[in-house]
Amino acid sequence: MNDRRSGILPSNDQFLIDKVRTINPRLERVENFAERIKSP
């Protein structure tokens, strides 16, 4: 699932999201956070 790195999100935010998802993949709130960033 690296297609999200195509520049939709700022690289720094994407890095933080990926890091949190790697630490705790069960965090559904991280997914919701990512959706909020993608939708201005």
C-alpha cells in the first residue's frame, strides 16, 4: 500500500501516519486522521 506516497499527503504527515500504523496497526483513529488530512 505504497500508492499513498504519490504526493496526496505531505511527506511529513504521511511519515508520522506510517510510523504510528507500523507501531499499532489496530489504531483505526489513525485511518480517520489520514482521511481528514486528505479531505480539506
